[in-house]
Amino acid sequence: MPELPEVETVRDGLARHVVGRTVTAVQVHHPRAVRRHVPGAADFAERLAGRTFEAAVRRGKFLWLTIGGDDALTAHLGMSGQLLVHHAVDAPEHPHLRVRMTLTAAAEPDRVLDFVDQRTFGHLGLAELVPTPDGGPGGYGSPLAALPPSVVHIARDLLDPDLDRAAVVAGLRRRHTELKRALLDQTLVSGIGNIYADEALWRARLHGARPTDRLRPGQIAAVLAAAEAVMRAALQVGGTSFDALYVDVNGSSGYFDRELAVYGRAGLPCRRCGAPVVRTAFMNRSSFTCPRCQARPRRGR
């Protein structure tokens, strides 16, 4: 699934290409794409038409567009969801097009915002925003201290200036779990997924199986700093795209897969010490580590 750099790349594209435009028509091609909108597809289209996108906002991996008042269009990309912007006059009919929104702006040609989703795990919805628990901005891209109800339990991410890092370090140390599991817990710190957790752990020279309650504050601070650094580096090249499913709003892929140090490189030499990278099963996924740079902890350590 897309992680913070990939979602931020999409958010930035939406901020540049659709914010300020008004929705003039909505076509729902597949009802599953709006399954979280309980009143149904027709109501979704009717309520969204005529609204203007005011801001594109992100918290962690979660994305929404404010549409005036206390309302927002939420977007969950799932495994293969894409938000693509085209000129209306030559917009292609993608075989996996689920929702099309026609957008207009004064003295500018119309555009369409397409929600394309091959595997149909993603979805769009309309939500009434609620106040943030801490009174700070709901997410990156807007100063509004509000966010969708589905995002209230999601912690701030490492690129959020309002994140309390000391509280994150303390919270991680209170957990009786493995370090990588804690990094993936979106209620502690959001935005870190499997790819960037492995890369951050490699940079910090820590194994993901290290018990969080036995780590020093400086070690946890180091892995958080490494996670921020690797995600910022990924943002510079549009995130990580392993296939055509992860693209920005213009359909372009990210190139950070070329810079990965361990993730997806089982059997290849560690970029730091040359030892073969090891792949292990982890939560129905995979973990990639260097056995030399990231020694697995002994039992009880």
C-alpha cells in the first residue's frame, strides 16, 4: 500500500491542479468505490456537485479535500487506487475508472479528476469534519483544526511540525512490543509503512525485533530521525513505485525504489557493509535486514 511519501506526492498534485476548482458533474462508474457513503452513489454525486475544493490535506497516509463548511471528500487509495487529473476535452476512459469528477474554474479549461482503482480496495466518501483532539491543524495542507472522523485515532506523522517527538519516544518505550511493530502502529506515529520502516531501521542500525521497552531514548529518537530522513528523500523523487499502480496525479511513477538500501533486496549486498540482505516473514509481509549491520537481539535483550 502507498506510504506517506506516495500519498504526499498525490496531495501536492491535488493542491496544484484541483484546489480552487468547482465540481460540476460526478459520475460513479462502480458503486464499490463509494461504499462507505451509506446513502449511496446517487446521493454522493448529488452532494458533491457544486462544491469547490478548498484545500488538499494529509495526515500520515490519509488524504482528504475540504469542500467548504465542515465537509470533506475523503480518499483512501487502498492497494491500487489512483487520483488522476486530465484535461476534460481529451480525458481517457481508463478500464478501471470508478469515479469521474468534472471540475471547472474561471477562464480556464475544464479538468476531470478520476478515481481509478484496479483492485477496488480503495474508496471515496463524504464526511463532516470534527475538531482535532489536540486543537492543532488536522493535517498538512490546511490550518483548519478539523479532520474526518475516520482519522481521529491516527497520530501525527514525522513531517508534521505539530508532532510532539518526545511524547512519541516515551510512548514507544512504554509499549511491550517489537520496534518494527511499534513503528507501523499508526496510533503512535503515522505514515510509516513496511518499506520505510525497514529503510529507517537499516539507517539506524537497529533490528526490528528489538524490544521497545529495552531501547534507550536516543536509539528511538535515532530511528525516528532516520524514518523522517528516508521519507523526505523519497518525496524528492515522487515516492516508491514498484509497478504502474503507484503514480502521481499526472500518472508519473516515483523513483525511490532505485535508492532502497535493504527493502526488496534479499540476497543482494548491503550497501554499507556488503553482507547479503536477508528476507524474513513478518505479519503476512516481509522484512529485509542486514545481518551484520542489524544484529538480531538475543532472547530477552
